[in-house]
Amino acid sequence: MIGIRLNSLLHARPKRDGFAPVRNADWSFATSIAVRADARRVYQALTLPEYLEAWIAMPDQRPGSSVAVFGEANGYRLIHSSGGRVLTSIAAYFLARRLRAVRLYWRKARTPVCAWGLVDLRLGDASSGCVLELRHSALSSAEEYAWHRALWQGSLSRLAALLHFA
């Protein structure tokens, strides 16, 4: 994809398929992506529900399904649905919200262990825009790790492409 540099910095050791998560107290990963947009535009895309709908890409999203984002007090809720049935619901609440740093409590409902995770987003300067760094920690299992890794990698690539052509 033109203008995008996706660099996974997983807390992992190399394996044949690229990465193998290391199990500590929790499952966590980090990734970064170069975005050809200024930090203010990226910040708005990360924090405003009406912009989130444009770039969030659920790993299990199929034709006919949709993602809606609803603003809530100090956060938002992502609803992935198909045929009137909710497939995935995620609650996200801001712990910190500054132009270059956003921290969220993050909880995906309908998982065996509905634990709260943490999502840290940082925006740094780059020669032709900014670099978005993401760290998602306190995931409850290997399954949740894989699902969220796919969510963020697909979504951040979509965000960078959207902002590149906006």
C-alpha cells in the first residue's frame, strides 16, 4: 500500500510465520504505522465516533455486516452487527486524551473472560506526516491476542490509506 509502513513490534520472538507471542502476566503487542497526515487529523480520527466508523476493520467483518460507533460519556462503543444481530461489542473509555497521547480502557464483550485491557496510542512526528504507535496490553488469551492484533493491523492500514487520500 502506497505511503504506509506497517512495523509490528510485537512482544514476541521470531517464528516461522513471523511472530510468536511471549506469555507473561498478560498477552500484549505493539505496532506502529506512518501516516501521511498531521497529528491533529490523526487524533480526531482516533477519538471521534463519526470518524472511527470510517476506518475500523473488524477481523471477522463480512459483506452485509456493519460497524457503528456510538459516543458515550468519556468514550465510545463499537458495535459490529449483521442482520440485526450484534456480533461484537467493544467499550472504550478515555483515561487520557491529549493531542499526542491517548489512553483507553478497552473491553470486548462476549469473550470467555471479559477483562479490561489498555490501549495506548502515541503520535510522533515524521517527515511527511506522523507516526502512530499503538500498544494493546492486558489481553486475556491467545485467541484475544490474535483477534485484536488482526483488528489493529487491518484498521491502522485502513486509517493510513483513508488519511493519505483525504
